[in-house]
Amino acid sequence: MKIIPQIEFKSVLEDITDINKRNKRFKSLSEEGQRLETAWEALKLVVNNIADPSTHAEEYRYWNRELLNIVIYSHTSEELQKNLLKVKKCTVCARGIMTLAKIRIGNNVDPVFNKETDIARGCNDSTRGGFSFFDFKKMEIEYEFNEYGHPYCHNTKEKLANILCNVLVNGNFNIDDKTDYLTSKK
């Protein structure tokens, strides 16, 4: 199934190619603005088949080994962003895609972190982009277990895309909004 979200969003970051300018603009956004931009980037990764969602991306939980190697071998925040922008295909879970999207669009990652556990597991405060840990957790349990009964089968691209659309419409993941954002309302 080709995923075609039935929502519109205008990114304020999309046309900014300079990483430092994009980071500065991202940081100037409200927490809701950061959540929206992060969800938009994540949705693009799913729709364009760059990110293959899974419940646990290999044994590394949130990211596959290729992404984890990019994190480990990037020496600066800017290098990490540049390298993650080049990713052509990856496997991530719900929390992993949000962390990946956040870093790709506007994250000046705190230099003091445990690369293998904090970033790859989506646990570093500097990688959350306006989301709390509990926001991530709600999205993750809906994606993996269909906890709140939203549309689409758990652990599918459609499920993840619909969750991201929910964030874009509501400003954060709303467990009470069970709208199917992938089906045309014609």
C-alpha cells in the first residue's frame, strides 16, 4: 500500500539547507513547533520508504546497526547530522524514528552522552525535540501493541504514519483521536 497522508503541513525548516541555521531555527521553535517539525520529518522518512519501522530494530532496540555505526563514528554534532541526512534506508522503531528525525532536522546533540545507549535508544533529552519520554512511550505502545485502538495493524508502516499524522494534527500524540489520516475522505 502506498501511504498517502490526508493532511497538510508547511515546514518552516524544509528550505533551510545550512545545518547551523536550521539548528538555530529549530531551537527557536516552541516545543509544539519542534514536535510538529519532528513528526513531519519522520512521516517523510516513512512515506519515502527510507525508514522501515520495526518493533525492535535488530538487537540494538531502536536503531539498526548501520545507524548506530553512524552515531558511534561521528565525532561532532554537525558530522552526525550530515551523516544521518545521507541515510538511504534504515530500520527503526517508533521511538527510533522520532529520534532520527529530530537529529536530521535540527538537533545540536549535547556532546556529553553515551552514544550507544542514549541516542540509539531515544533516551537523551537533547534528542527528544519537544516530546517528553512519556510522549515517546505512548506512541511506541500504540505502534507496537495497539494499546489505544487507533487505526491499522500494529507494527506496520501505516500504523506509524497514522500516529505521525495524529501528532501533526493535534500538536502531540492524542490517544483519544482515533482518526484514520491515511484514508481519503472523498
